[in-house]
Amino acid sequence: MAKAPSAPCSIENSLGVLGERWTFLILREAFLGASRFAQFRENLGVAPDVLSDRLTTLVEYGVLEREPYQDPGSRVRFAYRLTPAGQELQLVLSALQQWGDEHVPGPDGPSMVRRVRGTDRPVRVGYVDERGREVAPADFTMVPTAAYRRERARPRPP
């Protein structure tokens, strides 16, 4: 696995790995079952060099893993599978989608909905406290740590 970005801020480090548009669309397709380069390429219409670069980064940082496969009469190729770290990003994608459904909806409504398996009950992304109770966004705060204050105090390159 690649060396993690070295900024003290986890948001900045995450964006160093995930912060490109195609990355989240590749992840969406992986959650929907795509695993082969050709599937990602066909589903997204992304340029092969961009797709290759994004897949390499996701593998390098442990979000996806490469798994060899071979169709009869063809050369060995690789499938891309979500790792446990990659699976955890479903929450992030769901939060982005939920925000988009509310604030920048598509003309035909949501392209996907989130449901509890086996019940079809709707699911929404939210904050949950240590006891498992939902917390409204207005009822929590982000508290900067000493690492954040040190980073802000550092001189920035011009």
C-alpha cells in the first residue's frame, strides 16, 4: 500500500486519494457490481488513461484490490474488487448522493434510492452518537485539535 499523504488533516489526506470526480464515479460503479476495466470504461465513458490512473491510485491506497482473471482464449487481465476500506466509502457516496438529491437534484429525480434489504424501508445517512442515536447536524460541532492549529500556523508556500 502507498504511503499515506502526510498532511495533519484527514480531510486533506482523503482528498489526496479520492478527490477527483472520476474516482467517485468508479466507486459508484464498483458498488453496483462493475469489476473489470472494460465495464468501468463502458459504463462511464471515461478515457482509458484517466481510468487506468484512477484505478492505480485506488489500488495503491487499498481502496480496491486487483484480482487476476482469464477468459477462455484471452490473456490474463485484472478485476478490481472493493477492499474493506473501499466498502466503507459507500457511506461517503450515500452522503454525497443524499446531499445532491436535496440540493442539486436531477431533472428526473434521484437516480438511485437507499433501502433496507428485505424491507424496502428508506435509509438516510446521518450522524450517530456512541449509543447509536441519531444526532441532528445542528446538535454537533467539529472541534479543531492541536494538529489542526499547528497546520494553520505553518507558513504556506507562495
